[in-house]
Amino acid sequence: MAVKNYELVLVLSDKNQDAKTRSREDVESTLAKRGAEITQKEDWGARRLFHLSKKQDRGHYFYYGFKSEGEAIQAINGDLRVNAGVLKAMITVLPATA
């Protein structure tokens, strides 16, 4: 299967600094475990959420650019869903560059 470029926008709970750090490390290890190569990381900071998510009104946003095979994306999404510190996660495929 072909390797494609993806981006992950992630919102983590902003309540506890240690839990946020642990959740972020868990996300990065999940990507590595599923064979993804992280090419870009950005910390977008804490912001107020438009809607409550898991009874929280603030979240800390992170951006990841990564390369992975398409079949691994479903497993990555499943791993993100069970991570208690992840409030929201969205993976999108980036268009191929020539």
C-alpha cells in the first residue's frame, strides 16, 4: 500500500499539565507503533472550546504532520478514541504533491 501524507489536529484536556504531557506522549507513541513517521509537530496552545467536550470547556490544541500507509489510519483513530486525555481528534489526508 502507498504511503500518504496526513495531518492530525488534536485537542487534549487542559485541566492537568502532567496528564496533558502523558496524553501527548501516548499519541506520539501510538503513531510510531502504527508505523507512522512524524514529519511536523506544532503546539497551538490552549483555547476555549465552542462546545463542551467530555464536560470540558477548554482544550489544548496540537498539530501533527505524518506519513503513513492508509490501512493504519483506522487503527490510529481507534487508539485515539480510547485515550482518556484526547477530547477531539481529526485525521485528514493531504493531497499528493507533484
